[in-house]
Amino acid sequence: MDEPQTGPIPTTAAESSEVSSNRDDLKTVLGGTSRRVVKVCITAALGGFLYGFSANAMSSTLAQTSFITLFLTTTDATSRMDGLLASFLGGAFIGSIMQAPVSNRWGRRSANLAAALVSVIAGILQSASFHIEMLFVARVICGIGAGMVIANSPVYMSEVAPPHTRGLLVGLQGVGIVTAYIVCSLCGLIFSFVQSPVQWRLIFIILTVASIGFGCSLLFLPESPRWLMENGREEQARAELERLHKTKSDPNGALARAEATQIKAQVEAERSLPKGYYYIFKTPHLRKRAFCSILLWIMGQGTGITAIANLIPVLMGGLGFSNTLQLGLGCAWTVAAILGCIVNVALIDRIGRVKLLVIGGITNATILAAMTALVKYYLNTTYQPGINALVALYFIFGFAFTSTIECTAYVYGSEIWPTHLRSEGSTIAYASFFGNALVYSAPINLALKNIGWKYYLVFVAVTVVSTAILAVYFPETKNLTLEEINAQFGDEVAVNLTDAIAAEVRAVTSRKT
């Protein structure tokens, strides 16, 4: 796998001294991360929370007695459950496509505002549904809003985060998603004790409130400096960069000014280039990015994570647990997942994106293989040691996925694209995300009913093959600026950040003397 480029090798004592000085300058200005950018990325990660809540709200709902009584007492109940999952994912696929033109035209923040509005409408429709057809339509609309926000949020976060902690900060999207899973699971458990027909609607009322809250929080966020620079608002872009990236170790804002210089030069170099999906797939260095984005989620979703996460209560029911215990185990599973996310964001800027993805692919394929054997022999049996082992593996699987792949994939898919095509690139990544999720999740209830344990073999095979390809095809992006990542795909970098920082430090020094 490719490693980040470190620049030319010095050939003279003078050059060696200059390189050493530049590296010292770089180490100084990259010595910290401002509180403001942390707050901005945490707030933006509420977009991940909104997606996670939208996606997982139906999981605990499927186990609520009032919902079962109203919608799942028919002979086609299994098909209805699959349809409710598929309708959301289909809508999300559409939403991931819709966000790109909105984001390019009106800005990253405006795209998320539009997604929040769609989610409010969807929350109201879901909580007010009395017919299965209305609920299907509401889930499609809910998916559109969720697809917009999950595709656009990491684009925004990657464009405001500094290079040395971008993995951690953008990875907060994964933390937001899994935190929403925990809240959903807790709500499902608490609402299971409500003795009223309104029981199952309560979680969608909370979803509506969460959507409103997310929309309001966006009013306090700045627009992406890179979007501002691309749209001719240079002074505002420079001001936002200084507010975001000025730290105690860099009180003069050398990093922010150097980034502004690099971003402006790269935007100018790319301004005359074509846009659009046809251009992406006909241009070799962009086509490689597209293949990386697609393969990223072929592997990620190939583990079966979305299908398993959305059906944990149902899967636990197949192991013989009561409704309340199903929901309780679902809560516990999400806690294991959030612990994994914390590990992931702590490691991503140290180990690197590609290594974590490969480790995750190998680990999850091994766990899935063991789960396959246990499902074959112990699902729908009363052999307690086997059932306990399978439950334990579900928990280990959740932790293994979120500690290696979950946050890493959100970061990598957003950061590998040039600014003028980042929204389109995110669309490609999340079209793969939802397309693959739909393929594996839509038929899962029928598949588990008809072929049982053999369905897990599909997850094992896809994960093994895609991980092997990923290991040799994906370039590393750790600690590089978004503009310098271009070099990893064979593009020109208009200005080197190290040189730009050195120039800014020298300028500050000369002004002081």
C-alpha cells in the first residue's frame, strides 16, 4: 500500500538544514487543535446522530407489541419487515444523490439544513401513520433526509478539520451514529413498558424533535472555508480558517494562513476542470477514487453490519429471548459498539486509515465465520452454552467493526476527493453504502428464514475478497491535508503545506524583528 510522500531528499547541508527547519515549523504549528474546531465538529456530528436515529428507530419498533398488533399480524409480516428496512435504505440512496447539487450550489451547511427539514416532515408522517402504505412512504422520506445528512456531514467536517486530527474529528460522525443507536435502544426498552396504542409512535416523535434540534444547531456553525474559497469568498474563508485553526501553539495563525494559501492555489488550479460523474469515470486518477469509494462500502456493508445492527432485537428473539430481554440485549450491543468507536477515533490518526480497514476486514471475516457455525448448530435450539456463545460473538462483532471500520470508512470516503468534486465523490461513496446495505438488508428476514446460516457465508466471502483488494489498491492518507492527498492519486499539488507554513513563520519572524 502507498505511504504518504515526505518530499525530496536533501542533497546539501544547506538543503538539509532548511528541511529540518521546515519540519520544526510544521511540528510547532501542528501542536494542537483549537477548541472551536472541536466544538464545530461535535455539533456537525449531530448529523451522524440524526442518521443513526432515523435508521435504527425501526429496529426496536419491530419488537413493540402495539406495532406488532397494528402491522405485523398478517401472513406477509416477514415481507413487511423487510420492506420497512428496504424503503428507508432506498430513500437514503436517493438522498445521498440529492445532497451533491444542493451542497455545491448553496453550501455544505445549507445542504444539512435541507436534510433536517426533510427529516422533520418524515418524523411527523411516521408518528402519524395508521396504514402500512403510509408508513412505507414515510420511511422513504425519512431515508432521503438521512441519506443527505450522512453523505454531506463528513464532507463538511473534513473541510473544517486540521490535517493532523482530521481522522479523529471526522470520525466523530461514527460516534454520533452509534450514540443514536444507544439512545434508540434505550427508548425502545423504556417504551416497551408503556401500555398504550401510542407506544410505538413515541420514538418517531423523539426523532422529529431531534431533527428540529439538529436544524437549529446548524445556525451556529460556520460555512466550510473550502466551499467559500471555491465560490469566490476568499476573505470570509481566510477569516473562518483563522477562527477554526488558531491554537496556543500557533497563536499567530500560521497554519490557517498557510492552508488558505494552499487551498486558494488548488482551487485556482482546479477551477477550469470539468465536473460531473462522466468526467469522474473517464479520468484515471478520479476513476481510482471512485473505485476506492465503491469498494470501501462493498467491504464495510459486506460484513452485514447494517442488517445485523437493524435486527439485533429480532435476532435475539430467534435465540429464544423475551421481548424485554431482546430490547435490553439490543441496548447492551450498542454500548459495545460505541466503545469500539472510541477506540477507532483514538487510533485512526496514529495507525492510518488503510491499515485499520485491513485489520477490520480480516477480524470481522474471522468472527463471521465463527458466527456461521454457531448459527448453523444452535439457532432455534435450547442448548444454552451454544446460545450464549452466539450472543457473545454478536457483541464481539459489533465492537470489532466499530473499532476498525466504522469511523475510518466515513473519514476515508470524504477526504480522498478534490474540493470541486468532493460532494459528487461523497455521493458515489454513499450510493455504494446504501446500495450494498439494501442488497444485504432487504432480504435478510426471508434469507434467514429460508437458508438460515448459509446467509452468513455471503458476508464472509464478500468481506474476505474485498479486503484483499483494498489492501493493495488503497493509498494511505494519514496526516495529509486534503490538497496533499491529491498526490496520492497522481494529481498535482499546487502548493506544499510545509513550504507554506515555513513562509508564514518567516514572515511573522521578520515582522517581529
